[in-house]
Amino acid sequence: MRRFRFPDPDFQDRFSAFVDERRGMPADVEAVVREVVDSVRTEGLEGLLRFARKFDDPALTEATLRVSAEEIAEGAARCPAEVREAIEFAARRIRAYHERQRPQDMRFTDEAGVELGWRWTALEAVGIYVPGGRAAYPSTVLMNAVPAAAAGVERIAMVTPPGGLKPAVLAAAKAAGVTEIWRIGGAQAVAALAYGAGPIQPVDKIVGPGNAYVTAAKRQVYGVVGIDAMAGPSEIVVVADGANDPAWIAADLLSQAEHDPDAQSILITDDEAFAGKVEAALAEQLGALSTGEDAAASWRDHGAVIIAPLDEAPPLVDRIAPEHVEFAVEAPERLADRVRHAGAIFLGRHAPEAVGDYVAGSNHVLPTSRAARFSSGLSLFDFIKRTSIIKCDAAAFEHLGPPTVALAEAEGLPAHARSAAIRLGRG
């Protein structure tokens, strides 16, 4: 863990070098993934099963590839009642938040008599990647599938490694409106969603987080299908004054550090004594975490404490462009309103990032690795598309035709020009 002090003469250089560091980018991923993607694209089901048996389940067959409706119902029923209730609670809030994002269709007639407008329609089919690994990720299902269902997507195909099919995940899929589940993971699952493989039909867009191999596969199939983003390791910046309970702030920093050794947690405070108390609380809490090994590595290798006046926090946050930023201060809007680059902003001492991960209603699929400079978190807009509408009668075309001809001729496109000129009686 590094410490930066704003008044130090080398602060800017050290801080810039820190921000520019890259995390979680293993070598040779692209070549490995290219082999998998190309095999599934050219061989279909045969290629998919070969890699699925290698990485997912040696006994997997075409018959066992899909999770049956009975398996989903039985698995969801095994989910503890308290967890099922929490899933349904979260699903309702996520649905309500995203339904408010729905834009309106528009038609209007301008001064030339041209009728213009746009309309919004839902994507037809979406694929959702849900990681497996040591944990269950029902929140990933909810955050990706509920907005898609709210947008009106008819087919929501979920893929996850066999180890990811835990009761809470199946209960979330049922609550979120997932229409089909396939027990495959990794780059081969992404390729199957993009190109189709046997019983798996291709989708229009793939969303959801994954490891470096999943991210590389999404990058390689982009253009054949849409994707949400290139997800990297998680990150959080906590801006806190000395009036906070150090244990609360330590817990918030660890909430992201526990994701991955490459995750990043940063504290910005104007109180160096308070920073020391947070570090002590963090060390104490690490010993009680089942995820403590990963969290400790993240904090040691990528964490930082920045001692700076709170008024300097917004420009520092903008340079980091973090996935999450908390303002645990009095009157948090005073600082937060000056931030341009952040995936999600949490305001006040009682708004920890964890509520955004699960039940606040906003989406937890957010830009990482400084991508908040140019992109947004997942939303209803990721599952709809806008179509332009243009309508002209003869009188309106009299206004548009001559400049259309002039511009087409200037570009050396005579057929373009003729398609307008012929309606003006010129050719």
C-alpha cells in the first residue's frame, strides 16, 4: 500500500505514475482465446463441447448442455427463504430504477414540412455471462437480466460454468426473467452466444463480467454481436473526513479488495491520524475475512492512501476515473457535484458501495480501468436501439432536394445526386 501526501513536491509525478499502472492483464490471453473462438465459429457444437469438456465438465454432452426447467425450479426451491426474499426485493428495485430510464418515441414536423423522429425498440436476443468460481453471483444475474427484461428483450440466454449453478443463482434467474440457461463458461461460452453452436442460437448482444479470457473473447466477437464493456478489476475510491468511524471506512475499502488480488481500493482523506486508524481497522478486519488472502494482496499491491485537502478530492477522483466513489463527508454533494468521471457515486456516511452492488436499484455493472472517462454503467439503454424516421411529401422535398444534389455531386457520387435530381425533374 502506498501513501501520497498532497503537499509533497513529488506528489503529482508519483500520483500520475500510480494512476497509469495497469492491473489484471495476463500475457498471451488473446492467442489462447482466438483458438477457442475460431474453433467454435467453424466447428459449432463439436468445437464447443471439446473445450467445454476440457474446462467445464468432462462428461458434458449435447443432451446435458441446457439446464432444464425442472432443474431450475428445483434448484431455486433449495435457495434459503431469506435469500429468495432478498433476491425478489432487489429485483423489484432494479426493475423500478431501470424502467424509469425508458425514453420516449418522438415525431415532429419542422419548418420545411419534413416529418422527422425516432423510435426505440428492444433487442431481440441477449446473452448474459455469469461467472462461476468460488462464489455464487445472483446479483450478476439480476443486474444484467432485469434491465434486459424491463427493456422488452424476448430471449435472455444465460451461460455459466457448471459450478456457477448454485440455488441462489437459479432463484435469481427465475426472478429476473431469464428464458434459458446453458452450463458452459469461458471463451467457448462467449463464442457460442456469438455464432451459435448446436442447440444454442446466436444472440444480438453479450453482457456480463468474466475473467481475462471471457473479456478477450467478448473483444474478439465484437462486431458480430454487441457487447457491454471490457470489464477489468474492480476499484473504489473512498473520500472520508475524520468524523467517520474508521471501521466503516476500512470495511468499504475491503468490499472491493476482496474481489480479486488485482482490485484497487483508495482512501482520500484530509486527516492523517484518521488514515492511520483506518489502516489499523483494515488490518484487523483482514484476519476475519474468508477472502482475506485476495483482499490483503489487493491492498498491498494496488491500494493507496492519499492525504489531501477535501476540496482537492474531485480533481483527484477525475484523474482516477474510478468504478465507484464514496463521499463519506458532511454535505457530500458539494464535492460530488464537481466529479465528472466515475461509474457510480455514493453520497453520505450511510451509502456504502455494497448497497449499490445489491439492492439500491442502480446497476453494478460499471466502467473500470479508467473507462468512466468515456463510458457509462449498464442500463436499459444497453438493451434498446434507436431508429431514425424521415418522411417527406412533394413540398417538403422541394426544400431538401437541391442541397442534396449539390452535396452528392461535391462528393463525386452521381447516383446519389440522381436519386434526388430525378424527383426534381432534372434527370
